[in-house]
Amino acid sequence: MSSPDPQVRAARNPSTPAPVRGPVVAVTGAASGVGALLTERLATSEAIKQVIAIDERRGDCSQAQWHILDVRDPAIAEKLRGADVVVHLALDLDLETDAAARTAYNVRGTQTVLTAAAAAGVHRVVLCTSAMVYGALPDNELPLSEDAELRATAEATGVGDLLEVERLARRAPRAHPGLNVTVVRPATLVGGTDTALTRYFESPRLLVVAGSRPAWQFCHVDDLCSALEHAVLEKVDGELAVGCEGWLEQEEVEELSGIRRMELPSAVALGAAARLHRIGLTPSPAGDLAYTMYPWVVSVSRLHDAGWRPQWTNEEVLTELLEEVSGRRTVAGRRLGRKDATAAGAAGATVALLGAAAVVRRARKARRRI
């Protein structure tokens, strides 16, 4: 005689917990950063049946089932069998990574995960890019619609990779019918992150380009994880922006941070940034500067319509960011050691780096005259 259905047994014995009917979720990049936070969140959620964690090393979440491999390895398809949803967070956006190696990892990894997910019978893949893909432009609306054209260029750190990930996301459902792809685009991400935008607040002065119109919108990693969970549970899909409500003007940022501005003409700031990056003095290309000059604030209406709300305000996230970077000194995107900062003086280092760009320019002109 066959044993009763689990639901029947649960009904007869109220003390028996009902079986979890939620999805099996695979998370790539699960050992660190946002991936680790999301893995822990999903593993402790009653709405999730199981979490499959994938990374090149084992993380700390003991409730997850771990697979150690590179996301570019086609063998990942076998590890994804049985998963309902894949959240792909294995992206390298480190400022110090070689640009060509970073692109090779990010693009090939995303291609492999999408193809492997389709082959394994996964019905939904959630990708995470950035609101930076909209571009920071002087004529941007405040806020940008989630359907706004992606007008970014590949001139800022990692943005070219993210645009390619977006292209792969749009193409995947056509190449793999039945595969749903959701894209989540966070605003300036804060919470254990290290980017050109978070390093902006490590500077002794906030660089302001004359005539620019900055607007700051932040996204705390906790809010990003809750938005990703919404996508995992199919409460929302499509292309979504995530961030705090509204934005802060540059004057508000300066007042809240207590950091004074250093205003430079556009030609000087952009020219110096380009030259310093070209000669290897700074990790950030000149394109990163645009995101501190012009607005790229986004509406989060799709998540709002699905019942999601951010738990953090822009003011609160900025306060946390300032606490995180306290004691660090960065000039033009280059982080200084204690000895560097003491020897040069923070403001003096800024002048020194800008002066270095002028020296390079004069030297090149002299070589052309010879």
C-alpha cells in the first residue's frame, strides 16, 4: 500500500510542517558581495525551497548546496539542473582588474550561464547590471523612465560590459524560447562596495565640474537583495530599476557630508582624468567622471507597482557610505596609502595629480616640436 501524499499527512498531523513549494534558486557569484548576501537571504526564506550556490570558492552559507566552478565552464549546465531560477551575480567590476580580462570574464560568463540555464530547463534568469547603462547626460529627465533608451557608452569602468550583458539579455528569449530574462539595474550601489562612485566620497574635496548638474541617487545592497528576491519569486519581471526614492542635489550632498567642493572647468577636469588614466596613475577612465556631472536618476515604478519599497533613504545610504570610507584617501580615483596622504597632504595630492597631467601635456608638446 502506497504512503499518503505529503500534503495529506500534513493535514492529518498539524504538527508536521507543510512541504515548501517555492522555487529552487541558483545564485552565481555566491561567495562574496551581493551574491553572498542574497544567498543567505534566500536560504533563510520560507518562500524558497532550496538554494544552489555557485562560485570559484565556497562561501559561508551552510544552508546552500555549493558547487565550486568558474561560470564560464560549460559544466555549469549540469549544476543548474533542477533549478527553477538562476540569479547571475558573477560579474567582475573591480577598478583594478585589467579591462580586457574583465570583459572576457563578464561577457563569456553571462553567455555561458544563459545558454546553460536554457539547456538545464531553467525558466527564469535574473541578471544584475546598473542604472549606469542609461548614461549620464545633461538632457536626462529627472527621473528617467525604466523604458528610457540606454544611451551610455563604453567609456566608464565596466559599463561596456554591462551594455553587452543587456544585449545578451534581450537576445536570450529569442534564442531560447521559454526562457524569461529579468534585468535589475541598481542606482549607485552602497554597502561593502568599491567603485569609482563610492571612491568619489573618499576625496578630500568633492570634484565639481563647472556648469554640470549632478543628482545623486543611491541603492543600499539590502534593498537590491530584496528587489532581486521579488524577481526570483516572480512578483515582477522585465527591466527594473532599483534605488532610493528621489535624489539629492550636489549642494545637499556637500551639506550632509561636510566635504567642500573643488570646482574645475570641464576641459581641465576631463582632460586631466583622461591623461592620468592613460599613463596609469589612476584606475578610473575619464568616462567615470560623467556620472558625477550629470543626472542618471531612475524611476522604480515597476517594483513599486509590485509592492516593493526601499527600506533606505538617500540620506541614510550616504551616511553609511561616509562611515565606510572614513579614513580612506582617494585622489582622482587612485587610493592613497597612509604614507602618500601624509607626505602630500590630501589637497596637495589633488593639485599634484592635476599638475602631473599638465607636465605630461607639456612634455608631449615638446616632443612634437623636436
